[in-house]
Amino acid sequence: MQSPDESRGAILRLVPAPSFADDDFRTRLISFAVVSIIGLLITWFVYRLTVTTFEARYQESFQSEADQMQAKLQSQIDLSLEYLRAIPPFFQASDTVTETDFREFTKPAVKRHPSVHTFEWLPRVTDQDRKDFEKSAAELTGDPKFAIRSVN
């Protein structure tokens, strides 16, 4: 007589699970682990090399742009200072400098260089000349209330 499983054509076999004692399995497992670790290490080294290379290129590009901007800014500052340093000799070379003379002298610097916005005519007025100066300035500006005021 056949068992119910045999009558249906099913065959059940028990296969023993692989053991770590099996040399072939152990060898394959160790090989897989070594290859995996080596692959991960190579991947990590390539990643770090790529990141380091990109960071170095970015830093070099940034530094180059910063150096160019610094040189341009320094050039503009130096040029502005040269114009400023030219003003005292202008006054020393003349007995009297009028506001018109001053404006004509500084006009080219203001026109040619956008970093130079203005040079202002601010004459020094002594206490004994104050009343006369205020009167003539009031006439020139059309402001009858023109007066020199103290900042403090």
C-alpha cells in the first residue's frame, strides 16, 4: 500500500543544511568576504580621491577669482589715493585756489573713475572770517538763512 504522499507523486527529501565544517562552503564564504571587503575599500578610496580632486579644483578656482578681485580692488583704491594725494600739491602750487579751480582740477578724476564719486570744496573758515563767509555764501546759494553750524 502506498502512502498518501506517494500516490500524488510528491517526493519529499530531506537535504542536510550546509555546515561551516564543510571546507568548500567555508572557502567560498571567505572568498566572498575578502572580495567584498576589497571592493568596498577600492570604492571608498576612489570616492575619497574624487572628492579630494574636486575640492582642490574648486579651492583653486575660488582662490584665483578672489586674487583677481583683490588685485582689482587694490588697483582702484591706489588710483583713488593718487588723486587724493595730488590735491595738496595743487593748493601749494597756487597762492589762491577758488572753488571753480578746484572743481576743474578734480573733474577728470570723477569722470574717468567710477570708484571716485566726488571731491568736495570745503574751505576752512576762521572765526574772524565767518560773518563775511556766511554773507557771501547766502548770496551765492540764494539761501538767506545760510549759516555755519557746529556739529556737536
